[in-house]
Amino acid sequence: MTAQRYVCDILQSHVLPLIAWLLGAIFQQDKAHPHTARMSQDCYRHISTLPWPAQSPDFSPIEQIWNHSGRQVGQPTSWVELEACLQQLWNDMSHDIIWNVYASMPARISSC
């Protein structure tokens, strides 16, 4: 994903309106290149962001979910098969898994 696409398709279209609606919300990003690009940083000036150490996937709930899904995805032979498999895994994922990842975040942050 390019920084321009990230800013236009994600930040401006979804994140910034949601953050404006959620008073006191703090945005978390993981220092991927599209997140650290100058045009992304310009968008972050208008919202509160969580200070974030580089290369720290343990702090990102979605990274934990990706890790869980990656262990189950198997060996897809095409992008179509990969997409279908990930969609099925997401649809079938227990809310307990998501809740456990969410509940583990304070301990993860505290340990840092």
C-alpha cells in the first residue's frame, strides 16, 4: 500500500471521521512505511496518536489476530484462495480470541 492510498482510502475516508466522532480517542499505528510517510504524519497532526516504538508488533491487536490467522491459513495456491481462506477464518473466528487479544493489551504495554 502506498502512503497516498493509505491517506486517501483509509485515513481521510474512515479514520479521521471516526476519531472526530469518538471524543478523546487515541489512534494507534504501527510505523509501517505508509503510516510514517510525511503525508500521513500531516494527517496525524489533527488527532492524538499513541507513541509507538518501531518494530513492535506485540503492541498491535491486529498483528496478533494476523498471527493467529496465519497459523491456520495453510498453503493457498493463489491470491483468490488466500482471500477466501482469510475471509472464512475471519467469519469463523471466536469472539473469545479477539477479546483475549484485547484484554492482553494492558499487560503488553506495561511490560514495555
